[in-house]
Amino acid sequence: MRIGLDVMGGDFAPVATIDGAILAAKELSRDDKIVLIGKEAVIHSILLERGCDVSVFDIVDATDVIEMGEHPTKALARKPDSSISVGFGMLKHKKIEAFASAGNSGAMLVGSIFSVNTIQGIARPCTSAIVPQENGGTSLLVDVGTNPDAKPDVFYQLGLIGSIYAENVFHVKNPRVALLNIGHEEEKGNLTTQSAYHLMKDSKDFNFIGNIEGRDILRNNADVIVCDGFTGNIILKLVESFYNILEKRSLMDDYVSRLNYENYGGTPILGVNGAVIMGHGISNDIAVKNMVLLGRDVYKAKVASKIKHALLNLNGGFIVE
């Protein structure tokens, strides 16, 4: 397969992205190839500085860059030669099988919707984060920023999407799906979470186990934790700051080290017809490497096609035409 990487995206690009690509190339099979998308002269120069064989990669010239603070829709329209625009063009025309970037997250979301399109029946695409559990396992937190004002039917689909992802990427059989709330009781929460609970509780489309509280997030009480993007993003940033504080205080152990975002690389944009990976803006070479490898895993797990198949066979869900 061919994995496109936006070389110009991220706070430490292009050096960190190219260094990450070099690391990822060492872990990919012979059948996999990384396509570096960005300013060709810059890419060649850094690869030569690293003493890397240029032929290891395919290089596609993209003369422009969408900056972090730019309006995503306007930037995509005004900068067709940007690395993100070129990457999505290649994904749309199947010149690459996956596309990854640590650049402008809004442009990545908008670009994915307008290039490979949202899967029919998905109300809103979403993003997720891996949450390491104290017993050594992992959970999926969904959503982490894409849907800050999710409605009850969106919560239902987040549960379905998260369950499919956990089963096919984490290889968890019959994943336990929980709704993040302020109490375990059915009537707890605001009107949105109460309504979401009633939609999810009798689901035959995934294994809903009820509400969990914030204290349960790291305790292996669920394989998929569903929340609105506003709450999920706060949790994600809190965990990142928690890790940074412990690292500065040299209070590290095997579990704490698993809180480091670098280990996971990024998040797939779930609910679109393709493998699109969005990385953290502060990604270093390790994070970029893992972002590329995640793109490979998401594509080979056929996550998008399995979400599409699940929507066609819903037993109690909600399809948005």
C-alpha cells in the first residue's frame, strides 16, 4: 500500500515529519511505501542530510502550506497546491491508500469530507483517542473534539463506530461500550446524555453497558467510552498535562509512559470513506512514525468499509440520509 504523509504539517515540520518517515519506513513491509508530500527541494535536502536513500520514498511536490491558524475551508480553496490539498487529491483518485498529517486539523477534517466523503448514513465523522488502562489494556475515547455539541443520535453512532474500531484495530471481541456521564444511574446527566442513554440502552448494534463516570476512565470498565467532543478534548488535554507533570517530576513507570501521546501518533477520522489520520500539532519524529503506522493499520483493517456495512445492517440505529 501507499501511505501519503504531509511533510509540511506540524509545529516541527518538515524536519520532524521526515525523520518520522525514515523511522516508519524501517518498520513497514516491502509492499508498503511512504509518499512524502511537500516542497520537493526541502525534502531532498533533509533526506540527503540524514544520509537516507531518496529512493526509499516517493516524493510529490506541493509548493504551498496551510498554516495552523488558517480557516480550513478557505485555505483548501485558496491553496490547491498545499501539501494537505495535494494529499487529499491523491487519496480521492486512489494514488495513495491512506493520508496522514500533523497539520491544520480543521483542514484535515474538511478535506476528508470533501475528498473521500462521509460514509452514507453517518451524521458526523468523529475522532478518537487511545486511553491506556491500569491493567495493561486500552480503551477508545470517542469523540475528542470533532463534535462538541453532539446530539443523542450522534452519540449512538459514536458507540457503533467506536465498537467497530475496537473490534477490528484493537481486536477486542464484543467491545463494552459505555456512555461517559456524571453518575452510573440511568437518569443522571443533562438532557442530551439522558436521551442518548435511552437510545443506546437497548441497542442490538453494539454491547452497551451503561454509564461510567470520570473516575472509571482509566480503570478498564469499558473498551469504548462515548462522549461529546467538548468533554473528550478536555479529557485528552488533561491526560497530556498529567503525563508532562509526572515526566518533569521523574515519576515514571511502565503505566505512566503509556500516557505519552507519542506512542499513538494520532487519530483516524472515523466515518469517512478512507483512511485519514490526524496527528498532534506538536508531533515529534516518534509521533509521526506512529501516525504513519496507524494509517497502515486503519487501512488494512478496512475500518471504513466495516462501518459502511454496519450501517446497512443496523438493528436499532439511526441513519441520516
